Amino acid sequence: MSIMIDIILAVLAIYLALQCLFAPRLTQTVFLFFAFGLALALAWVRLGAVDVAITEAAIASGFLGVLFLDALRDFSLAPPLKWDNLEVVHSSLATKNPKSLFLPRLALMLGLGLFLLIALEAVWKIPEGGGLTAAAEALLPESGVEHPVTAVLLNFRAYDTWLELGVILLGLLATFAVGGIKIYRKPPVVADDILLRQVILFFTPVLFLFGAFLLYFGKSGPGGAFQAAVLWGAIGILLHLGGRPVFSMIPRWLGQLSLTVGLGFFLILGFFLLAGGATLFEYPPAYAGVLILIIETLAAISIAAALTAIFANLNQMNKEESNQIESTN
């Protein structure tokens, strides 16, 4: 029964991924992407990595979902002839040259088949006893934490987490490159939305405290920097929607520091460890727990700031484009 559940979940994830690529309308693509993110989250739960599942559901289906819905709303304001309609493009290509879509689909199917064969080979070669599970559990006393997933992500393979922080920062720089680096000014007039104001007043302390709990609980259970960062980033997004942009309420240098402190401290600590004769990100067992907590706290601050900045930048760009479309109409 357990094998059947895993097979159905794997087939569902692949099916939803393909549907995201070939959906004829943007609306269908967005909602299929939501379903795909939730399917991946369930897959991580089945693998026992609840930490990764929470992050997948929160960022893939949550944060990115907010961005997609916001962009979808702005696309709906544009005249049909001024933006690409995927259904029209798809039908025109299929009508004019039916063979034009054959090679891309064939390449995609061959690549997917090769990936599945490599994955099956990797699963087949897993030794008895769960592969590296026993080795990770044996080294838990030296890792500074009690949760094996946190030990792997922040100690045994810490460079993976460091690179993930860099990817998020690169994503923010990409949004700056597309729309230009903006200085987020506080709007002169903010609509007094009573419901939004009450939501901000209620959820801001709740999200902050629950994020802090997940951050601290990550050493012994599902939680950590990414889970806390999503909740803290939600605070920044709520404040931005309520007319209180975070980056306009703090000094510019403080905003830049909050964006880079996680990645920077991680790297500086690694250099200090190298200078002391250890390998990169090899923490002394006596101080591993404290160092991991500091790293996760700073990483959560940077991730939350980056998520807030990405949303603020894209939201500001979408508003400017919407104003231009309305003015031309």
C-alpha cells in the first residue's frame, strides 16, 4: 500500500509538471503550479523531510503563488492584443506547422525519461540500512543539533544551504536588473482598509513569534531558517500591502545589511574555520549548536528581507505597468 501511494504521488507530480508547461492559458498554469508545489510538499513528507515540505509549500505554493496571482491580475488589465496569449500562440503554431512542436516535445520526453532512469538507478543502488541515514544519525552528537535534517543542511552539507542563500539573493538582483533598483518611498496617501489594518495588527506578532519558535525548534524538530523566514517575510508583505513599505521605514544601509548578512556571515565564518585548520563550514563540536543557531537566525533575516524586497519590487513594477495600460486606454 505504501509503495502504491508513492507511485501515485510520483506520477501525479510529473503529470502536474507537464501540465504546467503545456497549459494553454496563464490562469491554468498558475493554479496547476499551486497543485504541483503541494504535490512536491507531500512527496517530501513521504520521504520524511518535513522541514523541506514546509518550505516547499510555503515558498513554492505560497510566496510564488502570491507573485503569480498579482502578475495575473495585472495581465488581465491589459488589452488582449497587447500581451501574448498562450492559447493563440499555441494554436497558431500547431495550425501553421504541426511538426514544429514535435521536436521540443520529443526532447522533453527523452530528458524526462533519462532523469527517471538515473533516479531509479540511484534508488536501486541504495545499500541496506537506508544509505547515509545511519551515518548521519551516528554523527548527530557532534553536529550540535538533534534533528538529522538540520544537521545535514547546516553542518554535514552546509555549503548547500549557503548556496541556496546566494540563489535567493541572485533572484532579488535579477528583479532589480529587470526593473531597475527602486527606492521604496512611502505612499503619500494610504487607503484606510479596516480589514487589512486589523489583519496586520493581529498577524504581525503572531507570525513573528511563530517564526521565532520554528527557528529555535529547528534544532530538534521540523523547522529552521527557511520556515521562519517565510513567516517573517509575510510580515513585510503585509506591511507593504498596508502602505508601510519596510524598506522605506529603515535606513538604506540597514536594508542592504539585512539582505546580505546571512550569506556574508556564513562565508566569513567558513574563512575563519579554514584559517583555524578546519575544512570549510566544519564547526567545532563544542560550539556547533551556538554557531548553527546564529547562522540560522541571520539567514532567516536575510531570506525574509529578500522575499519582502522581491515582492515589493515586482508589485511596484506591476503597478507602474498597470497605470501605463490604463492611461493608454
